[in-house]
Amino acid sequence: MKFKPGQVFYGCWPYTDDDGRVSITIDEWEVRTVRHKRNSQTRWGVPKALPDNNLYVNLTQRHVGLTQDKKGVWLKNIPAYCRRKFSVDHGLPSDLFTTPLQALKFALTAADSEAETRAVKSRITKLRNAKKKKDDQ
């Protein structure tokens, strides 16, 4: 799979609050850069004997107010828990997907209770109905 800056991936996790309410979050992760790690080729200007030639994909979670402003411009200081990095050789992590529907289908396997499973299934149905309605217009 090729990774390009601006590409968006989705992750989904259902969870139950302390009150017993089921919530589903669909996180959007955007590719910011695809590059080598810093200091992977040289150390203090001297070429390394075993350089790390892997390319790494740097992802940032889209979150208005935390990583982006109201206009969608990236903020300068992004918290560490909103950033991710993985090697291109290892491929996409198992909890990230190219569409929200795929992420929701994965969430069915991650659901802990029956209430979470029902909530995820209803969200999948909503998403499919919205897509059908959009295609009909």
C-alpha cells in the first residue's frame, strides 16, 4: 500500500461509560509525512555502519481544538497521544482502516458486551443508509 500526505485512515472503538451508556468513537488519522527517522543515516555527521533505511509514516489524529483549529489548520504543538508512527514495511496497523465502515466492522470484534455490539450494528446501518441516500440523489 502506498502512503501519501493527506491520506486519512479510521479507527473505531466502542466503550461503555460508568453510567452504563455505550459510546462509539470513530477516530480520523491523517498522514502528515512519509520520511526516514531523524539521525537514522548519520550520527553527528558520520555515516552509520547499519543505517535504518526504512520509511516511516507519521500520522496525526484529527481533533478540532486539540490538533486543529476551527478552520482545519494544524496547530503547532500536537500532544504525543495524538501522534503515531509506523514503518511502511510493516504496513497499516491492524486497528486502522481506509473507510469508516471497515473500522466499524472491526469494532464488532472488539465489542465487549452485547449492548456495544448492538450500538455498533446500528451505527453500521446508519452509515449504509446515509450512503444509499447520497447515491440515490
